Amino acid sequence: MKLEARSKYRSDVDGLRGIAVLCVVGFHAFPTMVKGGFIGVDIFFVISGFLISGIIISGASEGNFSFLDFYGRRIRRIFPALVVVLACCMAYGSMNLLPHDYAQLGINAAAGAGFVSNLVLLSESGYFSALSDAKPLLHLWSLGIEEQYYIVWPVLLWILCQRRRWHALLLTIALSLVSFIWNIADASVDPTGAFYLPQTRFWELLTGAALAIYSRGKNVATNWSDVASVPDADAARPIVNDVAWTENGRSIVGILCIAAGLIYINETSEFPGWWASLPTLGTLLMISAGPRAWVNRRILSNALLVWFGLISFPLYLWHWPLLSMASLYYGEFPSRNARLMFVVVAIGLAWLTYQFVERPIRFSGNGGRKAIALLLSMAVVGYVGFRIYQSDGYPQRFPKVIQEIDAFESGYDHRSAWREGSCFLELSQSYMAFSTCNTALASSDKPIIVLWGDSLAAQLYPGYEAVYGEKYFVVQRTAAACAPIFGDNYNSGLSNCNAINDYVLKWISERRPHRVILAARWSVHDWKKVGSTIDRLHEMGVENIDLIGPVPRWKSSLPRQLILFLQSTRSNSIPERMDFGLEWNFRDIEPGLSNLAKEYKVNYLSPGSILCDQHGCMTRVGATANSITAFDYDHLSAAGSIFLVARLTADK
């Protein structure tokens, strides 16, 4: 294939972009059906690295590359749709979002305007950070990665283009390998950082850049147009010449790699890590196969896929805010039909944005003036977002009782109540962190009560300490997502859980506590396997064992459900008990747990029997918002914990 003086539009690349955006939209709207759809972002990264690097290489080799022109084109490409979406989100939020949600939207809008969303979202991450459904601008993390890449890469690539091509290619491959190895190293110890940080993601963009450099040297026909070109009739006409079997082979293997990623990668996968190489390699192979390969010509160049590729950027921007705002509005993830409706609306908005905002700004004259105007517009959006954040989301928009409930939810500090980091271990911590927990135990002669389990065991600590702290030394051995199930019988998907539970068993065998309390979110674990833990405790001579049943579970956080209830009933007082927003099936496993406790001769204690009756479950234990029983969808507040533990058992 000859490199033409004027490169042709590649409809197959737009079709590949269409596949990418449909994967992401499918994952967000139908996560149980399109489990690996988030790999669409990785496909975008490779495409972007390939196309944008091609523009730089082409301009540098012809001696007419301009950084001012390059960044001006990026601004005209990215800013129009982004400004519109951010402005619409903040306008909607001013009328509908609660103060804490609106404040978070404001800072995320400011971060999106400054292309640092990935770093801000990383700072907000954690086991108890807001659910992704409650972050309408969560998806802008990927845009942050791309734009951070294009701060440094154009300068470096331009310098490399002044040297021999092989030097540029080898250095690009070397940088990609360094980033990939960094990603592998971090994926197991800091998966959140590996997901959001630029240095662990740049390898995907650099993979595309390496292909661009290689293609230029090998005279491979390539589209050096911007990220979404406007096809002309001649360029869009299918190429029917004979294609080498290697090209067809690459395209077939490439699409199989992407398909394998969609099937085998899911939210429990150690991602990016090694798994991200599947969509990255698949995209690399498909682009390198060229527009004449059968898959590229017949599948990727399909008119419908190409159309989705052309609107892919505004569709990516619109779809998640619609789904997330709906979740906040309804207090739970919308129904399947509602999600389908929002996807259709997002597609319509994407087409309108592409047709009437993106195209006119990108492809008409006065590019310099438009770039300046867009920069100023983005600065205004960022400033407004930051002011919303500084003003705590303008709480005065709501009645006082709603302000108090929202303030309780956003201000509740479970970390200090649970002694997070030492007695309640975070996902990345090993059992060795327990060495800083309960250091006063060595000088105490009180009998010991041990709380063992995940966060639903940690939530009981304030209660046990308040009720039994004078008579007993309450020892907390709890870790995020780690149920008290040991050895080969347990696989939580977290590599440190088995080691943590082995350590706790060893500690119990050495200290011989008076009582062991076992608690966890049993509904997500194979709770029947806790019987093996009970057997081991009996073998160690532990006579007093309590098995704690499930606590009330709400469709979203209890404070949020209370606000929705107050808004729907126009009431000004918090109900003491409520079934609105309650997941009544939280007690479905109780008969099984109770029977297991009888079989293994341990005490079964039922929070549901104490906190709930036929009218609903308790929402507060006092008169004010500070006495609300839970701070999220199934974790008790300190007030709720104390109330529950005081009624769970007789004196121990």
C-alpha cells in the first residue's frame, strides 16, 4: 500500500470508535449484560494515540507542524461538547441535586474543565467513597488521562521526529513498556491508582503512537486526520482489492481479542493490569490491518457503526450524566426500561451536539478566535464549578430538615469511629497493620471480646465499646470486604483476605478471648462456609460465639431515602420508622443463618428483629438528624450501633 499525498478517510477507524463507545454505554446502562464494556475506554486510548501522533508526525516530517495550530485543533475538538455538557449538568444540579451532591458535582466540573478529573476522583476514592452512580462526571477521568498525555507527548514526539525514525520508534516502545510495567506493579497493590493515574495508563496511548511511527516509516496508508473526520464520498467507498492474508489475520485476531475482553473481563478483574493488554492489542491489530482487511471493510465500515463513531465523543459525554442523575433522582439505579430510554435520549443529544455544536465550530473559519472563545468559556465553567464547591452546594435551596440530613450524611466520620487503617483495614492493607490496633491490650487484665469480619463487623465497634467497654476489652479485627471465613474455603477476590483471617485465627488461639463475634455482609459471601470457622474456634476452646445476622439495607443511603420521603410527602419531620426505600429482602438469609447457628451450637443475634417490625425499620434513635441509624445503605452510625448492641444480648 502506498502512502498518498492526501491521506484518505478511514471509515473503519470511526467504526472501531463506534464499537468503543457502544461498549462503554452498554456497560454503564446494562452492567450485568455488558460486564466488560469498560474496555471501550482502552480502545479509545489506542485510537487517540495513533491518530493524534500521526498528525504530529505528518506535520513534523513536512516541516509545517505548529504547536499553536495543534492545540487550537484540540480545543476546537474537545471543548465545544464538553462546555455544553458541563454547563447543562450544573444547571440541572442547581434545581435538583442535594447540597453535598451539588458541591461534589461542582468540584468535578471544575476538575473536568481543568482536565484533572482522574486525579480528583482518585483523591475521592475509597471503600466508602460515594458510589459511582452518584458521580455524574465520573467518566471524565479518561479525558483527564488523554489531555495530560497531550501536554507532554507532542513536544517529545516533535523532538523525536527530528531524529531517525527508528530512534523515535524504539524510545516510544521503551516508554510504553515502562508505563506497562508500572501498571502491572500497581494493579495488585494499588488498583485504584493504577486505574486513574496517567503513568499507569500512558502505555495504551503510546501503543497507538508506536504504530503511527511504524506506519509512517513503512508507508502504510494511514488517516492523519483529526479524531473524527468528515468522510467524503470517494474516501468512504469500500476498497475491494486483494488483501494479504496477514492483514486479514491481524484484523480477525484483533476483533477476537476485543471480544475476549468483553467476555472475560469484569469489575472483579485486576484491571488494568495484564487484562488491559487484550483490548489494547486487539485495537492495535485492527488499526494496523488497514481499511482493506475484511473485518475492517465489512464490519467496522458498516454505516451504523461509522455513524456511532462520528458521534462517539458527545455520546460518551452525555450518557453517564443522564444515567447518574436519574439514579440520584430516583434514589436507586433506574429500571431497565428507564435506562434504555436514557440511552436513546443520550444518542439524540449526542447527534444534536455533533451536528449543531461540534461540526460548526470545528470545520468553519476563524479557528484562532474560536479557540480563544472556547478557552474563556471553559474557564468560566471551571470557575462556576469551583464556586459551587466552595459554597457547599448552596444548601439554602432546601428546607432546614433536609439540610440537616444532608449534612449528617456528608459529614459523618466513620473512619475515626471504626479506627480505619489500624483496626479496620483498607483494601490494600495487610494483617501487619493490626499491630497498631488495641496497643493498650498488653497492659489490660480485662476479658476480651473480639469483633471479627468485614465492615459490618466494624460498624458494631462503637456499640460494643459503649455498652461493654467498662467490663471487657473490645478487640477489633476487621477488614474491608473480608468475611470471617478462613483458608481454602474462602475466596473474596481480594488476595489479602486469607492472610488476614489466618492471622486472626492465630491471634485468637494465642489470646483465648472470652467471646468472638462474627459479622459480615453475608448476602455477598458463601455464608455457609462460616461453619468451618466456628469449628476451628471450638477446637481452640472458644465457648462463646455470636453470629450476627444482617442489618437493614436501603435502596441507597438511609439519609438519601429520608430526604426523598420528606420531599414526596412534604413533611418537615424525620419519621422514626420507615419502609420507604427499604430492601425488605435483606432478611431472606436469616432462616439459613439461624439454622446454621443451631447446627454449630452458637448464638444467633438478629439486628433485623430489633430494628424492624411490620411497619418498617428504625431511621433514628433520637429527635435530630444526628441520631439517624445508618450513614449509608447498610452501615450503622455510632448512634445506631449503640442502640442495637444494647439490645442484642444480655450482659456478657
